Amino acid sequence: MALWDAYATGKRKTAVARVWLRPGSGEITVNGKPADDYFRREALRLYLRQPFALTESATTYDIRASVCGGGESSQAAAVRHGISKAIVSFNDETRGVLKKAGCLTRDPRKKERKKPGQKGARARFQFSKR
């Protein structure tokens, strides 16, 4: 058996997470810190653990994630996406449950770029008739 049994990449906006999964006690490490220390908001911690709640495998796997780019929420979503993909690559029977919950779908929304001659992505400068 390999050192880490499953690997997956999760993405959201500009955040990219590399996730390694192996059988263990349920320990989640993000960028060398425990997930509870890395993600300060409780909502993000719950969001991160959603794939485990859906597959009823909270204490089955150890997770090591390396995430960069984006903000805190975006990073949590990228890690969640990576965890979901890693669980499916480890155990294919969980695919239906995770797919139905939307955990395997990459959220493609990104910030729209500012257009030339405009105030922002969609906002224009105020029109003056005279």
C-alpha cells in the first residue's frame, strides 16, 4: 500500500487545492496546520467536512491538503472539492451521493474582468447629455 492512497485536485475561483487521502482516524491537515486552526470560521469547517457527513466516513480517512490562491472561503471550497474527488477515487460507491449533493461539481464562477472605458466589469461612467 502506498504512503497516500488517493490524490485529487480541487478548484474554486482562483484557489487550487491538492488533496491526499489515506485510511486513518479522521485527521485533516491544511498547509501543515490542523483544519480547525487554518479555517477560523465555523461555517467553513462544516463546509469542509460535508463530504464525510454525506458518506458517513468522518473517522475513516486522514486528509492532507495543500491549498494556494483565492480567499478563505474559496480555499475551503477547493479543499472540499478535492476531498470529494479523492473519496470517490478511493471508493467508487460514494460517487452517487457526493454527485447528488454537488460536491463533485467545480464551481466555475470567477470575477469578471474590468472592461476598457468603463468603471468596472459592468458599471459604466455616468452619461451626461450636455
